[in-house]
Amino acid sequence: MNNETICALATANGIGALGIIRVSGDNALPILQKCFPAKKLEKQKSHTIHYGYFMDGEEAIDEIMLSIFLAPKSFTTENSVEIAFHGSPHIGKRILETLIKNGARMAKAGEFTLRAFINGRIDLSQAEAIADVIASENEASRKVAINQLKGGITNEISLLRTDLLNFVSLIELELDFAEEDVEFADRTALSGLLDKIELKLNSLIESFQYGNAIKNGTAVAIIGKPNAGKSTLLNALLKEERAIVSNIAGTTRDTIEEVLHIKGHAFRLIDTAGLRETADEIEAIGVKKAKEKVENAEVLIYLIDTKSKDLDEDFRLIQELERDNLHIVICLTKADLHEGEFDSSNLFTNLAATLKNEFSFISISAKANWNMEELKDELFAYVEELKSSENNVIITNQRHFEALQKSLDAVNRVKEAISSQISTELLAYELRNALEHLGEISGEVTNDEVLGNIFSKFCIGK
């Protein structure tokens, strides 16, 4: 693969002021020389920019700026060139066609980054971080992705692997002297190291819930009986008329999803159909979908109308929806219309007696903008409480999470093996398993299937 020179559009498709095409490979400069007669490219220094016309034979395609990055000081560590052209899709197409005609080929998805990984410029977790930086939609996800790109996860894992590798070497040495029944690896010291590794792995694994909230946003289901004010609340939080608001019960029949950003965190707000028994087939489907959304949500905002006379039904519905790991916020709605008429303290006491888990309680008025900031602060606080103060590295990647879990399982098996005083051969096997799973994160241990799956998700040109 590395003998071929690849090219691709690096900027988004469509009309723009400028477009950029990347070229990388052993023949990048000779191929560009055929198209750029203004300079002798092989005589130019690395990290220099050159002006001229991009030519297809005798025809000038566009006036361009050409940047040269010589190996190994380039993203791929190969000779690379970036062509900045006027942002016409047609011009970009003509330039790519000319490059291919002169010996390059179109790059596959993620192939530039794959070459950077294969050539040792970045490890696998850093490669994945590049995709996360590109996909980041809020400040929190950007910060975590940048930390991973700088090698945050790799540094943590490398320390664990280095310590573990020293013991693996000693255990392997014992196997060479098995007939002499000697013990090079201090089992007590190994147990102490495994305790330390277990503690670190648990900390990283626990950070995944916070990391997932940062990367994918926190799913927040807005639930309640018909006309409790769900759509009004959604509109108030978004500060736009996103959902239809009506006094007619059952207006919302399908779920409406929008993203709200609060202090750098993303929240996926889900407005749902009002919960009630109904003979209307379409509305019944909406009620079913509402309950399904709650099953996949991290936060439930349940609205209780201050004029509601049947609170027992609300209590029953909340009990049905309640589950472990679901943060519940009870909002007493339309509080501006019934100020002083509703005994909220009594309602709070009854809810506390009804629910198994803790919950938050806020009186709001979406129309009058009462306590909207308090509700936002409650959502923000929920995410922040997931963050561990002991760990600067946040796991956001499902693959990393699974590899850490496998590593933890292997470490626990090693600890059990030591306490059971099993044979050195089995102990060495379990230690190698732990090392292998840790190595999967940085790519020190990998296979073509894993690489193909990771880089297939990249955009072409990256």
C-alpha cells in the first residue's frame, strides 16, 4: 500500500472560497511536477508554499498554492503535497482526474490517517481521536478528543503495560528453568502491582459514562400526562418554536428530538406524547414510543401540571418509569398560574415516599421563564457529577471501554491464579492476556479486521 501515491479532496464537498486536495506517497513530487511546471519541486525545501498554475498538459486548470511536506516531517511521514485551489467542485474534480492520470490513485476512507498509524507517527487511540476531533459538536467533546490526540490514554496504558511487562518477562524466565523449580517473580510484589492496575482500570472504566455523555450527548426524555407542558418546555429550553403547542390533549403523537448545549455539554432533548390510556391508534403508538425513549434515556424530566387533580396517576406513571441509573427531575409546571394555590411541599413529601431513588424537584413556568436556568443547572450538574476528580483521562470510545473491561477480567484471573498457586504456565498465559488487551487500545496488538472497522468510519481525505 505504501508504494502507491494517493490523493483525495480534504475539504467538504460543495462551493467555497477554497478547496484543498491532499497527495501522499513516494511519487507525490514527480506526479505533481507533471502538473506544476512553475517550480522544480524536488529541489524545494519542506514546509514551503509555491504559487503557480495547475496544468493538464497545455491547459491551465486553476491558479493554485502548493504546499510541500517532505518525509518524514509530514502527517503520513511520506512525501506529501497539499493543493489549495478556488473552491469549485468542478475544478477539484479536474485536478483529481489529472493526478490519477499521472499516476496517483484515489485514497480510501481514512487512508491518510491509516498511513500515519502504520508508519508510527501516531498510535491507534490517537488515530481515533482525530475522528473524534472532527466529529466534536461541543466544547467538552473537543477538549477530551484533543487530550486523547495528545496521547492521554496511551500514556496511562503504557505505564500499566510497562510494569506488567517486567513481571511477564520474569514469569517467562521461570518457564525456561521449570525443571529447577526456581521463582524469579516475587508473587507478593506482583499482587501489589495487580491491585494498583485494577484500581486504575476501574477508574478508567467508570469514566466511560461521563465520556459517553460528552461524546454523544445526554439523552433527556421529557415525559408527563397530556397538556402538562412538555412541548412548551422544549420550546422554552431551545428558545424557538420547535414543537406545536395546543390546549388540545394528544397534540404530540411522535417524538421530537433536538440538541441543547449547556456550558459546553450536549443534551439530546426528547419531547414525547402525553402518557394516558387512549383508543386513538396513532396516539397509542406515540405513548408506546415515549416509554421506549425513557428506557434509553439517562435523565427523565417528568412534568406535573399544578392544576392536575389526579396525582395518584402521576405517581403510578413515575413508578413505572423509575429504574436504576435514571436521574429523575420532577417539574411542577405552570407555577405562575397557580402561585400560592398548590402545596408543593406536600407533593414533594408524597413523591419521596413513593419513589425508591433520589430525585430533584423544581417548580417552573416555561411560558413565564420561571426557573429555566435552574433546570439547566440541574442537567449540567448531573453530567458533572459523573466526572471523577481522580482521573484526568476520560474514556469516550466503546472499543477502548471493552478492551479495558477485558483487561480487568484478565487481571482478576491473574490475581485468582496467584492466590490458588496454579502452575507458572497458566499464570504466564493470563498475564499475556492482560497485556494483549491493554495493547489493543494503542494498537500495539491489533489485526486487519479491527483496523478496517476503525478507518472505514473516517471521511475520505482524512
